[in-house]
Amino acid sequence: MKRNFSIVKWILITALIVFCGELSLGQTAFTVNKSHLDYLYKEIEVNGRQMAVIHIYSNAPDYKFIDDEDEGYACVDDAARAAIFYLEYFRVNNDSSSLIKYYNLVEFLLYMQSENGFFYNFIWKDNSINKSFKTSVAEPNWWTWRALWALMENYKNFKNSNDNRSVRVKQSI
């Protein structure tokens, strides 16, 4: 009985892998209500560099942005995941505004990278980097891995481009 269960389990896992693989091969346009993510997205300028952040908090009913006293108002973790979403949305729907948002979020990730190669996670309201709070220290942690993931997607998709951003992304990873 146990052996039969194992065989059935492996058949189901294999079918799931094949099925999911098939879905990714034929990308078709999809409709997603991205209005809340677009609302959290904000373009900023830091030291003459254009970039964007994703606000970490906004509460109902007015959805006014809220900062965190210990952390800040935006973070690498959310920006990296949003960047991946915007890049995929661009790839599937050819939506140029999503590609611009992706590039702006990549700029934020590059800004947040420490000299040690890891990433600080949070930014203060004055756009200075929170370098000291425990969930913002530049160390090997989830926000660093997510930032590197988003930057690797940039490299993978735009490695033949010689624009300034692509060169800086390659150097950062």
C-alpha cells in the first residue's frame, strides 16, 4: 500500500511539473488588477538618480501611506518582488509602463546595495538608507537574495544591452 501511494505521489508531482512547464512555454496576455501595486509605487529622486520605491504600508479606508518608526517607508524586499512582477507583466503584455517601473525599481535596488555586496533593506522618509535596524542590515538575508534575484532577471533579459544600468547591474552581481 505504501509503495502504491509513493508511485501515485510521483505521478502527480510529475504531472504537475509537466503541466506547469506547459503553461510557461506559451505565454499569453493575462489580466491582473495591479492598481494597488501601482498605487504603492512611487518615483523618487535620490542624489540626482531617478528610481522608485514601493510603500510598505497604507491603511484603509483612505489608504494613506504610513511609515514605520523603526524601519522606514519602503524596502528592498518589496521592491524586488514588485520589480519581478512588473518585468513579467511587461514580457507577457508588452506594457511599456511596466518596463519603466521595473527599471526604476532596479535603480532603487542598486542604490540600496552596500559596499560588502549585500543590501540594506529599508529607506527613511528623507531617502537616506536605514543601516542599523535589525531588518535592514546589509547581510546575507532574504532581502538580499530577493534583490539579487531581481537583478539577475535584469541581467538575463538585457545582458546584450550596453546601457549604463545593465553595466551597473552586471557589476553588482
